[in-house]
Amino acid sequence: MHKKIWTALVLMALAVTTTAQQSADDLKEQRFIEREAYNTARNLNTVDAWEIFINNYPESFYIEQARKMRDAAIVRRYCNDKTTLAELTEYIDENGAQEPRIRTFYANLVNNPTHSYRFEHMDVGFNGCTGRVDEHITFADGRKARDCYFIFDDKGLLVKSSIMGTRPKPVVTTYSYNYDNLHGYALKQMNRAGAKSDFEAFYDNNDKLEILTSHSGQKWVMTYNDNGAISKVVFTDGSSRRTLVYNDGYIIREETGGKALRYLYDYDSATFKKYLIGINEVTESETPGGERKFAYDIDIKGRITRCTITQDGKEVMTITRKFSN
């Protein structure tokens, strides 16, 4: 009887030992598989490769390192001179406040005064377009119509403009940019009708574009709010000074030439954008100030194709635009 009990105990001990050995072998095999999968993802070092590993092995010993490598791959994908404005904008729109390095790269791009999100002509912005824009301006008082064009690269940066003023020949200006992997783009040189202006960029402690200045006296100073969004731009050129106050990426107030102007917008639910509908002069007296209004035609991409501008109730001009893409 005792022999049978002893035999049973031995068999049970062997079973436990075998189970333990099998569990250890299984764990060892699992670690081997995870390590091989991790090494494969590391060799590829792409966002997709890391995403596959993270999804397949959420409890892996390597999971935290894999997430760090995935985040670094995301930054490399978007913070480079091959990334287009469309790709950057899509990432920012879909991912909100994630990846602050990418948001800084994006901010330095679009906060260039020559970017199509910032560049203004006849008080009407270009809404972040790329390619060529042909502009035709007609005046209600019968003055000769003017034709202008603007060329933006695939980052949305202005590279060439031809603006027809009161002179018989248009003023043609070309623009070039500096680039580095940390800060992205900044205006380098402007060549207007043969006169060159060289620019230098300075950045704040968060690597955001803070000052852009030229040897010819032009200077832009950017201020950001606590959330890292642009809140004010001060432009000086000799004795002239223009201050623009921003909210959520849109100008809401301008101070220039001793006047204060308030900008009014209308939100378009179809394009998810705001469009400037009025600029009102702010006065301290009860007498209303000047009022400029804008009425638009907008294409399916949310770009302004036609704009009629009135001043104090009287039509001033109509701007029509043709986009190359």
C-alpha cells in the first residue's frame, strides 16, 4: 500500500516537473518569437512595422521600447523635406496634440509670412493652397483690371509672385528658403525686381519660429500662447508697424497706421473652415468706423474662387482666382 502511494507521489512530482519544464519551454519559445518579431520590426524601422509588432504582442517584454521606436518613426516620416503640406495637415487634423515635435515642425512651416496659410493679398488669404494661383482683379470705379499670379510649392510656401500695381509692368518676386531637420523651413531670401533681401530666423526655447528679420529692415516677431498656438505677429518695416492678433489660427484684430481693425468670420460647415466676411474699424466714439465686407464663391476644396469686396456699402472690387490643382 505504501509502495503504491509512494509511486503515485513520484508520478505526480514528475507530472509537475514536466508541466513546469513545458511552461518554461513555452515561455522561452514565446520570448524567442517575440525577439525575432522585434528584430524584424527594428530592421524595417517603419511606422507600419512597429504598429504590427505592437498590435500582435501587446504584453511583450519589448512593448515600451517598441512604442518609443514607433513614435520616433512617426516623427521621421513627417519631419523631413519630402513631406508635403497635405500630408502634414492630414496628420495634424487626425492626431490633434500628439507628437509635439511634428506640431512644432508644422507651426514653423505655416507661420512663415510667405506661407499660403499666412500670405495675404487684397485682404484675402489663400487657405493653404499649393501650385499656381492666377488672380484677376476688377475695380468698380472703372480702373484698369489687374492680373497677378502666385506660385506655391508642395509645402505651401510662396516661391514666386507677379503682382500688377499701378505701374504698367508687374512686380515679379522670387523667394527661397533655408531648411534644417530640427526647425524645418524659414524664409532665406526675397528677390523683388532684382533687389535682394536676405533673411535670418531665430527660434524660441521650444524651437518655434520667433523672429524673422532681413538686412533691409523688415522684421516679423511671433508670439505664442500657453497651448503653443500663434497669438500675435508684429511686422515692422522702417517706421511702419503692423500688429496682427490671432485666435485659433485666424486674425481677429489688426493695428496699423494708427487704426485698430476687427476681423469677422463665418464658419462653413461643409469645408470646416472660417472665412473672413468683414473688417471693421474700431473707434472710441459712437461714430461707426469704416466697414469692409467680403462675399465669396468657394470650390469643393474650400478655396476662394471669387470674392466681391465692398467698403461702407459700396462695391470696391471683385477678385477671381484659378487654381492649378
